[in-house]
Amino acid sequence: MGDRASPLRTAAAARALPGGARHESSWAAAWRRLRRHRLAMLGLGIIVGIVLLAIFAPLIAPADPLAIDYAHPAAPPGAGGHLLGTDAVGRDILARLIYGTRISLQVGLVAVGIAATLGTTVGLAAGYYGGWVDSVLMRTVDVFLAFPVIVLAIGIIAVLGPSLGNVVIALGLVAWTTYARVVRGQVLVLRELDFVHAARAMGVGDWRILTRHILPNTLAPIIVLATVGMATAIIAEAALSFLGLGVQPPTPSWGTMLNEGRGFLRTAPHISTFPGLAIMLTVLGFNFLGDGLRDALDPRL
């Protein structure tokens, strides 16, 4: 009979080897490889910094993001005590950038959570059961893939109405297809391995096989997809807010700030420059970390 435990669970539960040495778990080895990836560590540092900004925004922000300094509208950096200047109506740009991290991270986390949950569920069912279940689910995926992501998101928001909650729902509903296809491919391989056949021979139910044996072995690509998906969601939220379909003013959002500054690119370029840099830096952080995780979690290593 084949092995009764999945490869990931077996490696994680390895016992002491002769001579007192211990077998390194799969996740410990992945973390060791990730620490050697300099860009991944840089990306992780950027993300940690942004998370800390979001958590401690009320303590770090130099001013109320909605407060208006009537004496210094569109002030350049440093003028009137505003480190990064003010926007067209006199609100502190640095304060709005710091509070904008909350919107970006909230949208990214919830949208990725929706997409990963829905896509993983569909991928598990399609890959494990096959047959007509696989055909129906994958044809549904093909229908969603037939539409450009941003166009589909705009269509969903046009029906639901522009708001932060609807942006999250729209981005989650347009991003799940990637998870479904990747997880399905993983399951098609895993379901033919010995530990799955052994579990079936022991009378283990499908639900337990999927959740205890197959799902843990699909976590590596899901984690990588989720990390990169955070960057995509942040860019998409900024694009929708720029078009007026996302977070509504006066709530500070990086995309909204870009839109508010587009009419002042010649006279006050800093209004759009700093939100653009914040988006670029955050996306780079998640992309660097995603590249490092992809290499660290590669089983061939």
C-alpha cells in the first residue's frame, strides 16, 4: 500500500534522524531559501512598513486627512508646515497617503480572500471529481476569462454602484479564475498519487481527502498567487477610484488622489506624483515578495 500521508504533512512531521540530526521541514526549508532572496526580503520589508503605517495611521499622520488648510491650497512640499505639500483644496498629502494605505490593504486583502476562496473551491471540485463537474466549472471559468478584467470589474460596479464594498466584491469576482485553473492543475496530479489512493482504500471520505490531504499540498501556489494578487488588486482599486468608480471622496484613496491631481500636473505635479510613487512602491513590494515565494516554494529546489 502507498504512503498514507501527503508529502507535505510527512515532511513537516519528520522525526529525529540517526546521530541526533533533525530533518528540516518543507516550510522551514522554504523560509531559509526565502531569507537568501534579497529582493524578497526587500519586498517583505516594504510590506511590513506599509502595514505598520496602516495600523498606526492616527499616531503617525501629521494632520487630519480631511482637514483643509485654506491658507495653503496646492502648496509645494515643505510649504506651510506640510512635508509633502497639500492638494488642490489644502489637505495634507502625507496624511492622506498614510490613511490611504488602509484602503489599499483592505481592498487587497478582502478581494484576494474572496478570489482565493472561490477559486480554490472551484479548482478542488473540478480537479478531484472530473467528468461533467469539471466541464461545467471550467466552461464557467472560460466565460469569465473571455472578458478583460478591468472591463468586467467596471461592469459589476456599474450594476452595484460605486463604493468601497462593491469594489472589493468586483475585484474578488474577476480574479478567482486564476486560482481555479492553477488549483485544478495541481489536484489533477495529486489525486493520482499513492497517499490519495491509500486514503480511499481506507474508506476516507472525499471531503476529508480534499481538506486534509490534497488542499495542504496546493497551498504553495495559492500563497504565491495571493501575494501577486495583492499587487494586482491595489492597482485595480487605484484605477477604479481614478475613474470615479471606487472609493468616493473625501475618503483618502491613492487612486482618488491621482484623479484629483491630474488637472494640476503642470502647476502642482506633487499632488499626483506622491500617490503614484506610493502605488509603485507597494506593488513592487508585493511583486518582489511574490517572486521570492515562487522560488522558495518550488518543490524542485
